[in-house]
Amino acid sequence: MMRPRLNWGLGVLLPALLVAAPAFADDPPKIDTGDTAWMLTSTALVLMMTIPGLALFYAGMVRKKNVLATMMQSFTICCLVTVVWMVAGYSLAFTNGNAYIGDFSRFLLSGIGSNIVKGVDQVFVLGAGTDAAVPTTVPESVFMMFQMTFAIITPALIAGAFADRMKFSAMCIFMVLWSLFVYSPIAHWVWAPTGWMFALGVLDFAGGTVVHINAGVAGLVCALVLGKRNGYGTNNMAPYNLAYAVIGASMLWVGWFGFNAGSALSAGGRAGMAMAVTQIATAAAALGWMFAEWITKGKPSVLGVVSGAVAGLVAITPASGFVLPGSAIIIGLAAGVVCFWAATSLKHMLGYDDSLDAFGVHGVGGIVGALLTGVFAYAALSATDATPDGISGGIDQLKLQVIGVVATIVYTGVMTLILLMITKALVGLRVAEEEEREGLDIVLHGEQIF
Amino acid sequence: MKLIMAIIKPFKLDDVREALTPLGVQGLTVSEVKGFGRQKGQTEIYRGAEYHVSFLPKIKIEVVVADDLADSVIEAIAKSAHTGKIGDGKIFVLDIARAMRIRTGETDTEAL
């Protein structure tokens, strides 16, 4: 969807840029310092979502013996994916390549500094040299870093599905493979101008398919392949400290402004609307989950209201930048209620042990958001001089969204299964039963929180 | 000498301490404990998963007193820890063979 995300988004703000689009133009467009400042800020916000946001959110929901191991997963994934992204991930995702995968022209980020003269960089043009080239107003270093933080949080989200039982070595191997063979290709499909979903016109402003459906479905496959935790359904698996989870979810909420409003790749009207609908949908989803739980279970739980907020953040992710506040309320409410049902009923009906509901919240919330984006898209937000009609929600757009959702589910489902089997053959996936009983903190890391 | 061991509701600890001081009790030991009795446990629900928590938090008080003080101490604890609701706790009394204050070497009732 990066066509709308970049091309039409920027067109609203900087129509002159489109004229000067080719990278080899005589007078290359200058970097916009305001846009760049916002993108640097957004990058830091999105990194904060993973460490410590997601680390705290997840760690608060596991048992006392697994708190450190859970935080270790988020932190280590952050470090691993940073290196993977630098070596090949970025190149595979965002260079031209073909419709399915990028090439190796940015292997080890080679050439990323070649346009810098006296400390001044040129603007980055995504898909430079192709017909669909999309100019930005920021340097490539900033674009690469911003996208890196997305590449980091996506595998970290998966970790919620296999919490309490996966080997650390297996997790490291699996996440490196997954980042290269699942995340980078899907990011390329959706956000690189040469990608097939981009060309088709599938809308995903900030990562409903690339990040959330992708991570959610991968999490579901992990939960199914690894099997249930020992004692699931009989032992007390109540969260150790929900205060951590509340703090983590709150940091996710704040960081998400970088995620969604940052995905405008500029500091303008579209970023502003993306931020507004993010706040509104999140609140609506939190209330939706809270009231659904209050009515059906008798009490509005703290874990429920923060889970609802995360579900809302997930659902508005693909839609932010395309929808107005009225639609955001509906998207949020729908996500809150549907994800509540997925995490509290569907999971128990189907019998898989998705420990922290990576699928129930991110997978299901992502699907709700991706589909409703096709329903509620408001044309003026994505309209430009070049495409004055913009993109309106409707049955045709909804069909495209369904294609995007189904393709992502199938690819990530199959590839995750294959990568898990490879990892299993190399080091095995689960810790031994007595190690699981003793707790991952002491067994895997030799440390405890108490 | 008697060891009086009382399991009480956590929020009653200060009431019990205030009731014991005027009796001349010079010290006591308090522990945070968990257990169950007729109160049974309670149910917690996290994202639809119900857990029955069978061990509830309680406070255990241990105080050693001379034989002649034991009855009034038991009575004071029973009165100050009482709410009339299920889960108020229990009092146990044991005989103590010897006691010593480590600092001075005093023994038995002088050590209390």
C-alpha cells in the first residue's frame, strides 16, 4: 500500500515534489527538516514500543518464574533483527527486485551513504528508477531506521504465543529466519512500489497485514506446533504482575503514534489525522472490550481494558491515514468486541494455547482493521493532484483487502511452519518438561526476579 | 511459658498489636502466610481463563508469654481479630520448654 502511504500522502503536502520525482533530476528536491524531525521522533517512539513497552506488557502476563525470560525475548529480538535488517533484511524488503522480493543492492546497507556531501544527504526515493517511484522528503538513513523498528516489533509480537515454553536458542534461530524469509518479503509485497500488493492497490497504511496479521498468524502456528504449556487448563497460570502489563500497554499506546502518524512519512495533515483516529479507535476498543467483559463475565478487568486498547491500536493501524474519526470509533468498537471474543472464547473453543493472545489480539484485530479499511476509506485523505479521486471505501476496495489478508495468512502460515520445522531439526523447540516446571528464568538464563 | 500462634486476617494486624501492648506483651513475630480453611478460596478470571485460588493470604502472629498471661493474651487476640465473618482465623497454644535472650544470656520468663 505504500503507493497511497507515500505518493498520495506526500502529494497533498508537497505537490511540487512529484514533478521532481526522478532521483536523477537536475535539481534534486531538498530534505524537509520538519518531516525528518518527525520521522526521527517516530522511529524512537516505535522502538520504545518493543523495549520496554511490549517487554513489560508480555512480562506482566506470565508467571513469576518466566518474567525475565519473556523480557529477554523482546530485548534479544530487538538486537537480532537490528543486525539482520542491516545485513540483508532492509535490502530484501525495500529495493526494487521483483514483485515478490527485493534484491541485494543494499546488502550490508552498501551505498546508503553515497549521496552524502558535506554532511547533507539527498532525499530518499523508494523504487527509484521504476515507473512507480515514490519520493520522500527524508534521507534514506531515516527511512531505513524507521522501517527497522517495524521489523523489530513484528517478530517480538509472535513471542507472546509461545511464552513460557520455547528454548532460547530455538527462538533466536527462528526469529532470524522469520525476519528474513517472512517479514522482508511481505513488507516488500505491500510497501515497495514494485511489490505485487502495492501494485494491486491493497491498503495498509502502517502495517495491519505486514505487522499484525503476519505476527498473529505466525503466533497461532507457533502455538499449534509447540503445543500447550504443561498444566494448561489445570494449573494456576494467573499473571504475575498486571501492573507491568498496564505500564507496557500504555507505552505501546504512546509509541503507536510514531507507528501510525509516522507512517505518513511526513509531518502534515495526514499524520495529524492518523494520530487522531489512533487515539479514538484505541479508546473505543478498550471500552468495547471492557463492556463486553462486564456484561458477559460480571467484572470489567484491568487485563481486559488494556487488551482492548491494544486490539484497537492494531485494528486502526492499516486504516489510519485513510479514515475519519467517525469510522475510527466503529473500527475500534468492532475490534474490541471481536478480539474479546477471540481471546476469551474462540481460543478455548479451538483448544490451542496462545499464551498471551498474539493471534487473538494481533491476528484477529489486524484482520478486522484491514477489512474495515476497505469499507471506510475516505477519498480526500489519499487524493492528490495526480490522483484527484483518492481511494474510497467500497465493495471493490474490500475485495482487494480480502486478497491482501488471505495472501498474508497463507504465506506466513506455511512459511512459519517450515521455519519451525527447520529450527526443530537444528536445536529442538521446547524446553524439557521439568525445565518448564522450574521456570525459564533460572533454567535458561540463570537469573530470577526474586 | 506458652507459644500463642494466631492466624488472622491481614488488615486486623494493627488492632491485635494495639490490644496486646497494654497487657505487657514485650514482643511478637509476624509472618505473611497463605492457607485455606472453611473460607475456601476465590476465583480469578484472566481473558476467559478461570483460576481457583485456594490459598488466601493471612498473617501469622507468634508470641511467647508466661503461663499466667496466656489466657488474657488469647482473649485479647480473639476479641481484636474478630469480624464475625468466615475467614477470621484460628489461635493455637503450645507449651514452650526453654527460652533465652541471646544478647544477655537471660533464660526462660526473664528472656521474654
